[in-house]
Amino acid sequence: MTRDGSLGRRCLASVAVARRSPCDVLPAAAFSSSSTSTPRQAADSLEQDADAIAASVRCCRWPALDPLLPRLSHPLLSAVLLRLRPSPDLIPRFLHRVGLHRLDLRSLSTAAAILSSLRPPNPALQLLKKAISARRSDLPKHLFDALVEAHQELELSDPPVVFDLLLKAYADAGEPERALQVFYLMKDANFVPRIESCNALLSAFLKSDHKDRAWVLYAEMFRMRIPSTVVTFNIMINVLCKEGKLKKAKAFMQHMESFGVWPTVITYNTIIHGHCSRGKVQMGIEMLDIMREKAIEPDSYTYGTLISGLCKEGRLQDASMMFVEMQDRGLVPTAVTYNALIDGCCNKGNLDDAFRYRDEMVEKGIEPTVCTYNLLVHALFMEGRNEEAHTLIKEMEQKGMVPDAITFNILINGYCKEGNADKAFKMFEEMKGKGIRPTRVTYTSLIYGFCKRNRLAEADGLFKEAMHKGLLPDLVMYNALIDGHCGGGKMERAFELLKELERKKIAPDEVTFNSLMRGLCLLGKVEEARGLIDEMTRRGIIPDLVSYNTLISGYSRRGDVKDALSVRDLMLSRGFNPTLITYNALIQGLCKNGEGDHAEQLLKEMVSKGITPVDSTYMALIEGLGDGKKTIKNE
């Protein structure tokens, strides 16, 4: 385009200038200078175009500007931004229309520096966050250097807020290491970061579980004499609690007091939560007493944390009393608190109280959450009350609640437990159809369900699919698949899976070996199964009751009662008492060998130990005693 058409025929504009307001002056076409113009003419043209565009932006002539904005050159963008400095509130709208992706480092830093003069400077922070998200390849140093140049060009007054905003933008974006680079760049440039920015970075390290880096930063802040606030101390106390250093956390609270910074309810809540999450609820209750002594009023979070901790310890009565105390103090419980109580009741098998709490929260106008329904549905499935569980799912959907991954996992697991693998798989397909990503738990439940139905090929297929989806199998998933192949007599595949999990540095446990022992025993290879006991011991895995009962059953099934009794004696020497399974296996083995009298003696022994025989016990005895003429008494 020639210069004649570059600015809407500038001669016409000059003729009409007396009759038009500044808002009517608008470039007509492109904004790049002609190849025939001199450097001076190009510079003059850029200045005139920048003046015209800035005037139009100030008058909000967006419909006329919008078609032209995407074609602005980088130098022209920066020039327009400089002209909008007196009206910084217009810059976000201008940049939105231009497109953030079209900004180079200079125009981006110019915009951020100007916006940092606003109070509060939230637009500058949001701009930097968006830029960081869109331009992840940019190094913090490049952006920092560009901001330094913009700061100098604009001659902004100190302290330079924009660098703190850059630090906070990286921290808020979940990039604490890059934020730390900005911290050190500020230090090298003799800019002292604000405590609010430092707190944001400390918090980012805590959230990303880089607690060691939080201490590195905190030490650097101390060296730079950046004074800590109560927020700083609360974050570091939280770091100590997350590290499990609860005594040091309490000592750190005294340390903050020595600096004239007094703990708040958040400080105490952090320490109480630290104790409760480690199963030390009583210490949390003691901290509650200290709060009261210091006239710091506990809030709903304080009580909610303690109630949740008590419920996890099974102290439902104490949790209920604390719940009453909380309400007596005028504090309103949240859905989270009710969910903790409901969970506690469900774990105790007390579903009546669980539903009573659910009804109470509804009466008080507190809507049950997806978590509330998940807890109740899971408890109902565990008790075999499947119809009631389905009714709750329907109620949940009628309320417009969207089931989450946990909901589907509960349903899938419930169907698998009841042996309905096809229904479980249907729920799996529905879950994916709703855009909910299956988890490792989902695949483990399905693998378990298909293995129980001896549909091993489908179980193997799901195992491969999980890995293809990036869900690395854990020990629980491997155990489910190994147990399935052992139950199906596919011992070669089971031992292949054992080698595979060991290659992946996953240590097998007693469940793994018990499954392998069971599979070998089912094939009559009891000596090989017994050899696994030695292998377990060599690996530092302690055989449990299941291990010994599996061997006893294996020997008894093939009539080797002498070996079965020797395993029983070994079990007793290791401190394990025989169970119903132990006695049933031994009685059946003795009866198989025609040793009915010995079997009857074992029956008397088990009854004397308070173990109640079952139908299979009596049936084995009847068969062992031949024609059944002897009367079997339950002594």
C-alpha cells in the first residue's frame, strides 16, 4: 500500500480536522510504511498512526478499529501503548482485541509496566499470568530484562511493583522454580521483593510439595532482612506440619511471638490439622484448649478438623459431643463437617445415624455434596443393599448433581463384588462417555471383577489398556491380576507378572505370595507352595494367617494330613491361632483319610476355643464317620 492510502488520505483529514473531534481521526488501511519512504518519513508515519489509533481507543471506536488491530506492527503496538499511559484502564480491552499472541517482549513489558501503576495492579498481574501461560518457552530472565527496560523508559517511581508482579505471576501459575529465578534476578538488581510476593512463592513451594525449596527461600528472605508477617510464619508452620515435625511447628509458633508477631486462629488451625492428619487428635484437642486460654476463638474449621480426626479414630461419641459444642457456640457446620460424621458412621456400619446426619444437613439448608452421596452409596453397597444404593444415585441425578470418578468407581466396584462384571463394564463405558477419565482404581476393580468370573483375557486387555492410558499399575492392580491367573490355573502367566512387577521396582507383599501359593495348591503342587514361605521370609515378608491356612488346605485337600498338621504347628509357633478355615481344612483332610475319630477331637477343640462350626464342618465329619451312626455333639 502506498503512503497516499496509509492514513485515510491525510490531506482530507487535515481539511476536516476543524469539523471533527479526535475520535473521528482513524487510519484507513495498513500501518506498515511504504518501501519508498525515508526512515524519517516512516518514523513520522508511525507517530501519526499511533496518535490516531490511541485517540480512537480512548473514544472506544472498536467496530472501526477491530479489522485493523490484528495488522499492527510491534513498534506501532508499543507506541500506542505509550500513548495510552494516561488511561491505563483502556489497555486490557485494547490488548484483548489485538490478541495477546501478537505481543512481543517489548510491547508486553510496556503494557505490564503501565498497568502496574493501577491500584490495585490486578490487570498487570493477570496480563503477566496469561503471557506466562501462552509463552512458556520465554525464559524469566528475558522477560525480566524487558521489564527493566520498560521501567526505565517509563521512568516509573520506585519501588518497582512490576517485578513483584512477575514473581507472583510465576508462583500463581504453578511455576515456583521460575518465580525463584525472578527472586534472585531482583536481588541481583538491588530490588527487594515485597513480603506478599515472597509469601506467594513460599505457598507455591508448599502446594507443589517442594518443602525443601521453601526453606531455601525463607533463609534467603532472612538474609535480605525481608520482615516476615503472620502469613509467612503460618506458611512455614504448615511446611513443618507437612514434614511431620509437629514439635518444631509448635516451637516455631513461639519463635514468631519473639518477633512480635502473634498467632491467629489460622496458625492454631494449621497445627491442629497437622496433628489430626497424623492421627494425634488428642494433641489437637490440647491445642484447642490453649487457643481458648489465649482468648483466640476457634472457628468452624477448627471444630471441623477435630471432628474429622475423631471420626477417623472411630471416636464417634466424642465427635458427636464436639459437634454439639460447635453449634452451641453459634458456629455453622459445613457440608465437609457433616461428611466427616457420615463417613465415621458408615465406617462403623451405623447407617441409620449416617442418614440422620444427611437429613439434618438438608433441614438446615446445607445441600449434600457428591461426596455425601458417594459415602452413603459405598456403605450401602458394602452391606449388600444395592437397590437402596441405586435409589440414591437416581436422587443424586434428579438434583442435577454430576457423578464424579469416585461415584463411578464405587458403582463399578460394587457390581464387581456381586459378580456382575458386565454391568460394571457398562458403567465403565458410561463413565468414559460422560468425559470422566477412569482412574487406576477403576481399572483395578474391573480387572478384579473379570478375574473372579475367570474372564482372564478381558482382564489382561484392561491391564494393557490402563498402561496405554498412562496409568502405571500399582501393587494392588498386579495382585488382582496375579490372583485371577492363579485361580484360573495359569501359573506361568502369574509368575510372569511377578517378574514384571519386580522389574518395575514394585515390591510384592504377602497378598502376592498368598495368591501364588493358592494357585499352586489348587494344582496339587503343595511342596512348591511351601517353598514360597521360605522365599517370603528371605524377602523380609512375614507370612500371615492366610499363608498358613492356604498350605493347610492344600495338604488336606490331597489327604496329606501329617504335613497339614506340621504347618498348623508352625503356625502356632509363629503366634497365630487357628481359625475356622484352619479347623475346617484339617477336619476335611482327616475325614478324607478315614480318621473320623481324630476329626471329632478337633471339632471338640475348636468349640472349646469359641469357634462355631458351620455346615461344611459337620458334613465332612458325617462323611468321615462312615455311615453316620455316631452322634456328633456340639460341645
